Amino acid sequence: MAKKNGSILYKCSNCGYTQPRWLGRCPECNEWNTLEEIIIDKNNVSASGRGNEQVEKSKPLELKTVQAQENCRFSTGIEEFDRVLGGGAEKRSAILLGGEPGIGKSTLLLQTAQGIVSKYGKDSKVLYISGEESAAQIKERAERLKINCDNIQLLCTSRLEDSLDAMDSINPILVIVDSIQTIYSVSAGLIPGTINQLKYCANEFISWVKERDSVLIMTAHVTKEGTIAGPKSLEHMVDTVISFERNNDDIRFLHAQKNRFGAIDEIGIFNMTEKGLLPVYDTASLFLTKRKDKQPSGVICTPVFEGSRVFMVEIQALTVQAKASLSRVYSEKIDSGRISRIAAVIEKRCGLVFSDQDLYINVAGGIKLSESSIDAAIAAALYSARTDIPIKSNICVFGELSLAGEIREVNKSKQRIKAANNLGFTNILAPSEDSGCIHVENIKDLVKNVF
């Protein structure tokens, strides 16, 4: 019986005997009701180049009969990496790690390889596939980082077929591909980095780990805007997309843009040293500026939540006379539309004019902020910058600002207040009714209490 895309055969689930017609009893092993329908797909060409692959016909099953996996995660050996992944790497998952050149992607992956081998013993093997660096370069980095190379297999190639053969023979618990843009297959052409190559090679790697209790981590190049290069479908194919960023110092930020197995609001923080990437544990005060002199105008601190942790961050504002007829907003770490909205609320509710000013907003330490609790702090910083009145260093503010000028409550107020108190902030202005803070209801109350 011929079909449009292939032919149907019947295969015995007991002995593997195949024939073109269904029978109640297998002629080879004499077992009853063991012949199952399979499809011979003429268009299915694997990376090994073999065609006419036998594909078992998929059949629906009741969701209630599916058994959930237990112990489906394993630790990478790096606490901050596990935090971003949602508690560890999910088995049979694919992770895409993007970051600018030289940020430390290869360093992080080498340390991850060592962490997994150290944690799970000799039975766990890691395969590191490098299409960018030679074996000597990777070995030199491993020696500099003092990596224990036991059970870490290294393959320097750009050919997909060589990589899949090595994966079949080693059967590693972790597969690292550095980077996916350098891998090519003869089945999709000879030029790596094309859209077809990226989709084809990534699909072959992902299909391999989905059939085994392994994890795939692929690094990816990024564009000058910081987004992952290549087709957007590459991000849809994987389970987790992680962005690796840096500030102007040695601090590195690791956060998930997509995670099928966990939250995307957790952030991992590392310090790049000669010994590699070291987790930063004292994160509460990491982004605060230590000053010996009086605090300048336009500066205020606020507690923010990133995942399960509280950070105290410093928001800096500057207003200058607009050089053109149209004022502009310069803000990289906070959405510029939010800055314009908050400035408009202050102008309407407090009578302080911003329409003839260029507004500059910065976050000390280079962390990007998006939660609504920073609205009140931005308002205070803008008011301070516009009036040139400094805010006392022991004051911090948090709360969401509405268009009516109201300051609304935000979640986890008690944890924010506790974190601020621990760092020496004695005057905490918030819409919360909790003890330990000064209650403010609107933008006028905020201005009155701060200034």
C-alpha cells in the first residue's frame, strides 16, 4: 500500500519481522497481535546520509496514563547557573546560550563540564564539541582555570556527522556545542551559519538528546544589538534561551529569556577573575556606590526583586536644558517610555516642568530594571535632578506610580524593607502599611517627605 510520502509495513514488536500486510499472528515468532504499523519514509534522510528510514507511526494516548518523570533535573555544579535554569538542568532539554565575544561563554561551559563530572562521578561523561577553537587552545584555558579534565571528551570539528558519531559512541550526560553557527552538514550544504544549516544541525542535536537522559548546551553568536544571530526559529526549537551580559566592570549577568521548565525572572551574577567565573553571593549591596562625600542630586536607592533575591540599586537622574525644540530621553537600563510617563505625572501633579528638558537616567552597576516598584524612585530622582536638591543617603523609596499621581503597593514589601534596613537605610518611603517604613499615598506625599 503506497502513500504520498512513503509506504506502510507491519513490524513485529517481539522479533522485528516485517511484512506488507497485517496478520494476527507473526509468521516468524508465532506471537499473536504483535504486528504494528510503521512507515517507510522515502524523504527522511538522516545526518548519516541513510534514506528510507523506518519510522513507527505515532499513536495518541491518554494524558492521565503518562507517567511524570522524577529526578528529572541535575545540578550543573554552579549555583548561579542552576538558579537561572530553575533549579538545575532538565534532562532531555536543549539550552541556547548567547553572548557577545569574549564575555566568558566558553569559560562558563568548561566550569559547568567540570562541575557535572565532579558531582556525578566517573559514570558521567561530557562531550565538548568545538568548532571555533583548537584542542590546544581549550586545554590552555582548562589549565589556566585549573579544570579537572577527567571524563571530559573534546572534539574539535565543524562536521555534524562527526559530532553525532561521537555522541553515539560516548553517550554523554552533557553535550556542549561551541558554537552552533560553526557546525555544518553535507545534507544542508557546505557553508556553515546559513539559515538552513542552523535549523538542520540544531534539530539533529536536539533530536539526539530528546531520546536520551542528556542535556544539550549550544552557544550562539549575537548581533550588535545583543540579540541571538540567525533565524528566530532557533530560539523556538530549544527549551531554554539564556543571555550572558556584562556591565563596564568584571561583573557578568546571566538571565533566561525563555525557560520551559522554570521562571525567567531569576538572575545569576558572576565576577570574572583569573580563576574564571566566580559566583557573587553578597548581591544586596553589589550595585550601591560607596561615597565619601555628600550624595549628589538626582541619586536615590531602591530595593528591587530579581527572582527570589532583593537587590539595592542606585538610580541616577540628570536633567539639562534641551538643545532642540523637542526634549529627549536617554535611558538604556530602564524603558524610556516609562521615564517620559513619570516625568509627565510629576509635571501635572507637582507643577515641575520637564517638557523643555533632556532627561538622562542610569542604573549604577549596569543592571536592567523592568518591575513597577521603581516608579517612585525614578520620580524622586527626577525631582531631585530638576530642582538640584540632593536626597539624603539614608533614604530609599519604592512603589508603583499611577497616572493619577497615586503610589500603589507592590508585592513582597516586607522583604524589601528588611533588605533596606540591613544596609543602613533608616528612612524607607513606601505605600506599605508595614512597620519600619514611612507611608506615602501619592507623589505629593513623596516629595514632601523626601525633600
